Amino acid sequence: MTDATQSRPKSHSIVQWGLVVVLTALVAIAVLPNYFSGQWPGSNELPVPHIAQLRGLLTEPLEVPGWESTFHQEVNIGRNRWTIAEYRRSGVNGEDESFGLLLRPQQAGDQQPEVEWVDLQGAQSWQVDNRHAVPWLVESPTADASVKITTRYLRGIDERNTFAVMQWYAWPSGGHFAPGKWFWADQAQQWQHSQRLPWVAVSILLPIDPVGDIRTHTAAITEIAQSVQQGLLSSTFRAE
């Protein structure tokens, strides 16, 4: 009798934890439709910092330190507005010192990262492999601290070309290839500063040998990516 009596609080505790898990799941179910629809209650009325600069990326190429833009054009990919640009290293001629840059800058408060990488893969007709995460740091121009970026690195192969591809969503305080990372950072921005977190989808294309090993190009494309992020921080996301 005593053992049975002592076991009841434990069962009650399990029931409580079960309710907590169920409630957490219900909250997640309630949140996810808002995320995928882009309709988080009240969020669309909040200001988006740097929105004018973001819109300007559609008409003017991003200034990338150490590189010169030789081509820039707006294109439609997956019903969204992107830009495609080619850059060559300043003072150097030759295809070995060039890369392609695809950007999808946020244009309004109701836009958020979703399926950009899927859209690009389909538009480019790539066969994708060797996909893995590559993190790196870049110095912030406005603070004595580094900004951490976690990118998606992969090899993209089409009928004519092979590219080392590095992709991420860039924002003023960091960046990540996963849309959910931006979502939670955006929530924190709304609660702490009553504004949205601006973003740009970034995809760097570095031409390599046919079916080449992208691991031998990691250092080179990371250096380019750091310059691109630095360009965004010093111009598009510059403190107002």
C-alpha cells in the first residue's frame, strides 16, 4: 500500500510533463503556418531598416572590396526578383580571377527567407553534391566584434559547367543558410527593437574544373564570401 501511494506523485509528474510537451507542440503548430505564410501577427507593420538600400541592390551592383563588377542584371527566379552579377579581382584580368554573384534582397516587410536554394537549383538545372556547412567570421565595421556566418557549401554541375557554390542569408548581425535561423533572429529583433530584421539571400558561384573537388577551393571562395558580407555590412546594412 505504501509503495502504491509513493508511486502516484511520479505518475502525476509524468502527466504534467506530457501536457507540457503537448502544449509546446501546439504552440509550434500555431507558429509554423504564420512563418510559411509570412503573416506573423503585427509583424508586417513594423519597420524594416535599410529597406531603401535593399531595393537599390536590384538596380546597382553591390560594392565588393577588392573586386569590380563587370556585369549586373535583374532576373526573375521562382517568382522572385534576383540580380546576377559577375566580378573580377581589381587590377587583374582573366577568368581565373572572377566569380558570379546572385542576390535576392528583401523588398518588403512581408518577405522572408523560404525556398531560395531550391529555386536556384531548379533554375540552374544543377546536379548537387558534396553539400556541407562552412562557418566563418567577418569583422563588423561598426563594432569591435566579429560577425559569424554559417554557409551552405556545395558543388553544382550542369551540362556545361561545374561550380563551387556558397550560399547564406545575410543580415546585419550575422547570417546562416537555414531560413529558421533568420526567423528566430527576426523574432528577437521584433521583441527587443520593435523592428524587422533585414536580409539578403546570397549565392556565390566560383567556376572550377569539370567535376572538380570543391574542397580545394574552400579557402578561395570563403575569402570571396567574406568580402561580399563585408560589402553588405559597409553599404547595404550600414548603420543609419
